[in-house]
Amino acid sequence: EVQLVESGGGLVQPGGSLRISCAASGFTFDDYAIGWFRQAPGKEREGVSCISSTDGSTYYRDSVEGRFTVSRNIAEKTVHLQMDILKPEDTAVYYCARYRLPFSVSRYADTTAVELWGQGTQVTVSS
């Protein structure tokens, strides 16, 4: 079955860290760029970060640059998002996403560029 499965969400205090993961199955992992989106209550889904399939280049939205780090393990077909110095405004459901081919980094935050979504994992930043 072609799917993405997220894990690792939870509750963390402001300033804390959390790592969420995305496990891919049912397709050739190396062929696709993978991204992370998030959606807070009452807000639109927004692109957070992505990692390309060609050379592992990474991209981040401005508000998480320097705090979040995306990485991938090709052998394990997983993508991780390490989130540090978390803020209450990072609270959201985080979704793993596979982009359509060919991938264009200029569209990494565009939900219409995604053809496969995970089920999401809740991240809550609160004291």
C-alpha cells in the first residue's frame, strides 16, 4: 500500500524540542521530494519544510528557519523533522507529504503540488 505514516507528536513546553517522523511505504522513496505541512485550528494548511530527492537539499519557511531541521534516511524510507526552540504558535497538526513529479522547490508550500498525504500528528506547545 502506498502511504505515509507520521509519528512522534505530543505536548511540549515552550522552548522545548520534539522530533516527528514520517515512514514511507509502497513506492520508490528515492524518486520523491518529501515535505512537512501544518494546520492550526481555523487556519489554512501551510508548508513548513521539504527535502529534495535529488541531492537532499532542504527548504524552510521563514518562521521556522534556524529552529527546525528536516532530514531523511533513505535506507529506512523515513523523513524526520527535528523541532527546537518550539513556540506556542508552532501548535498544529503536522502532515507529511509526497510531491508530484517533477518537483519544483518554488512550490514546496503549495498544497496542490502534493499528491499523497499522511494522516497527521498533533504537536502542542504549551506550558
